[in-house]
Amino acid sequence: MIETDKLCKYYGDFVAIEDITFSVKKGEILGFLGPNAAGKTTTMRILTGYLPPSSGTARVAGYDVIDHSLEARRRIGYMPETVPLYTDMTVYDYLNFYGALRGIDRKRKEKRINTVMGLCHLRDYADTLIGKLSKGFRQRVGLAQAILHEPDVLILDEPTIGIDPRQVVETRQLIKSFGGEHTVVLSSHILPEVSMICERVVIINEGRIVAIDRPENLSERLRGSERIQLDVRGPAAEVASRLRQVKGVLEVSWEKADGNFRFVVDARLGRDLREELAGVIVHQGWGLLGLQGLGMTLEDIFLQLTTKEEV
Amino acid sequence: MRNVVAMAGKELRTYFASPVAYIVAAVFLLITGYFFTLGVINDQEATVRHFLTPGSFVLLLLSPALTMRLLAEEQKMGTLELLLTSPIRDWEVVAGKFMASLVILAAMLGLTIYYPILLYWFGNPDFGPIASGYLGLFLVGAAFLSAGLFTSSLTGNQVVAWVLGAGIVLLLWVIGGATQVVGGLFGEVIDYLSLPDHFRDFTLGVINTTDVVYFLSFMAVAFFLTIRSLETRRWR
């Protein structure tokens, strides 16, 4: 339903996103997880046709978001992060206006507006000016607008941010109920929320995809390992096989770097192997040029995400 | 077309929900009424001529006030993002908003219709100059609105939109004076651009094709620039 290929977006020298490639099947709920300013909103804005990518392509329901923008847009329901609304319109008028833009014919529009107002618990507020509604209710209006035309693809940017806990639960249930019929892409910086609603998660950090997987697999992978990087002068294959023999090492990979070799060692979590690995290298008489725990790994991001906000 | 109508309908509802349209119309009626009354009493002549030129100047100030909200507010509130990601073309957005402002302009001019009615009641005015005067006023107002809509697309700040909108048309209003010092082809261009010269004949009961073309092309250029401006906003 959604396919992107190497999406990049630059603002001058600033890299907003780079090489974002993923696809979403029909009926799937996909979560974008990442800290603030990771590139979630930029990716969504490209999918909705609001921003053009600097390079790469994106297709929604088979339509390229640039070349067949209008066709793609017809099939998307979108709720931007800040939930922009016309504050001087009533809830009904607002939905009616967007219903018209979405090309829903008069009779069905009446029915759909009624249905979505029911789903989003807005019936009592049909004639209330949006400006008078609280943040939580505005969020509901935004959501009602996004699902009004029964879009194939629903794109929700931080759908539960800034609303009270009871509404959060309701909203999550509502979003979950869209899955199966609609394809949903949502973003969040709250890990438990994403694992609760989504079938698949894209973890994005500093504009790049760090991992794509099912939430349970991700947690599995995470519990498993720790990463250490070593720069070594010596015979690569031999070094690697020696490193593998160290207890607790799961995987060793290497690449050539500046005439030496750079090894990345994945180790079981909970044991600091740095000392031991260094000992092995030195003992063999190879040159140990550098050693460090890898900076922003999946774990760190997860840690950041999980500790930042509680559900 | 359905999108244009939906867009225009939305803007009209907003106009009537806010005091802006009422206040603009009230000020317009007050000042044009003043000139109309003064002119008729002074000249003892059954004509609407006296309020047309001051009226066009009042429109110069008021039109950008009618349009300044139209796109600036959408940018400031972020609603433009949702609008531009809906299946509506950029030109439909601009056309719908322009149409809404034209309806307000027409309604405002419509409210002055009691001036000629009074004239018919008490005297025997010429129909021609009245009709051409109103046509001229509508064209000049529509041109001002199109310029105001353009400047509204440039910024998220309504005051900036008003100042730029009024500034552009004010420049065209006074630019004719430059022909006294600038000659040649450039002088001719300036002479053509000068806005009051294209309005004057309407007040005298003459409808020149060149004048009508001038105002229509003015609007076309402003319309085109507004769409471009929306597009660049998307590409920035």
C-alpha cells in the first residue's frame, strides 16, 4: 500500500532524512518510533505530498506522491502533528468542508459525518466552535477529519500527544480498530504505545532507519546484545576467529579502514567485554589501535525512548 | 470547480462569522456616503460620480484588509498543511478564496445601490455613467483584492500582508507622476501601469476595452503569482 525507496530530504546542508526505504502492506499498522526531530514528521509530510523529497520515491496505493499527487492524496487521511484546525468553524461545518474537498457526495457525506462524530465522541459538539474545544477534543476532530472519507491509508503524526490519559487509551483503541481495513502509519516517541498498537515498527534516528521489525522481535534483539568496535592491525580473518572464541561474543564483523581493520563485535548484554577483548588482541601481538563501545545503538535509542515518557 | 465552490463557501462563512467584513463594509458605506452626499448637495447634479474616485481610494485601503487573513492565517495556524495535502489543486484554493472576497466586494457595492435609487427618486440621472461607474469600481476593487491575496500568500503575518498589499496598489496609484521625469519606452510602460488613469474613464461613463483588459490582466498576474507563491512554499 505504501512503498518508499531511498527517500532523502535535505535543508541546505542539514540532513532531515536519508535513505528511508520501507513498505507497508494493506491493512497493516506501522509505527514510526524515534526521538524528537528524528525525521518522523518529514517522512510523513513526504508521504502526504506536502513536502517533496530531495531524492528517492514514495508511492501510496500505487500512485507516486509527486507525479500523481492528486490521486495519492485522494487515498490518504492525514492528521498533522499539531492538529491544525479552523478555530472559527463549528465541528460540523469543518467536517462538512473537508467532506466536500474529499469529493464525498451529499447524501453519503451526511452519513459519514454522523458516523465519524459518533466514533470520535463528538456528537454533542457538532455545533461548537472548534476554538472553544479542549486539546483532547481538537485531536478527535482532527482524527474524525482524517477518517471521514474512509481513506485507504491513514497517516497520523503523534496522534496521542498532549491529551489526557483516559483519552489516550480510547484513541489507541480507535486507531487499532482501523487496522485490517485501513493501512495505518503513525508516529510516536513512546515505545510502549507503539508496541501496543503497531504490528511493525520502524525505528528512526537522526534521519536514518535504525531498524524495522515486529515489536516483539525488536525487544528480543535488544535484550540480546551490546556492541564494541575495535581497530586492529593484524590478519583480519585470524583476529576475527580469535575474537569469536571469547566467551560472550555473539558475532564479529569487520571492514578495512585506513589500512587497518575495524571490527564490530556484538556481545551478550550485561558483561563488559572490552577489557577481555583488548587482552586477547595484545596477547597475540597484534596492534590494538582503538577500542570503544558504539555510540547511538539501537539499545541507546530504545533506552532514550523508554525512559523519556511513561505510559 | 466543486472544490472552488467549497473553498469559497468556507471563506464566506468565516467572513460572516467574524466582524471584519461588517466593519469594512460599514467604513466603506460611511465614507462613500459622505462623498456622495457632499457632491450631490454641492453640484445639485444627479450623479454618482462624486463617490466613485474617493470610493476607489477607500477600496485601496480596505481590500487588503479583506484578503490579508485568507492565506496568511492558514500559514500561521498550520492549516495550510492539511489543505494542501487534500485533493485540491493549488489554483482551486486561490480561486475559491478570491471568489469569496469578490462576493464580499459585490455585496459591499450592492449596499451602496441606494445612492442611485435616491437619485432616481429625486431626479433624472443618466443610467450609463452609473453602470460604468459601478463596473469600474468592481474591477478596481477586484484588482486590489487579487493583489492583497497575493501578499497574503507571502507571509504568516496579517499586518505584513496588509501593508504589502496596500503598498503595491498605492505605488500603482501614484506611479503616473513619474512620467513627468521618465520618458521613452520606460515612460510609456509607467504610463500604462498607472492605475487611476485606467479607472477615470469609468467614472465618466466610458468603458474602454484597454481599461477592462488592464484590470483583468492585473488580476491574472496576481492570481498566477499567488499560485506560484503557494507552490514555492511547498518546495521550501
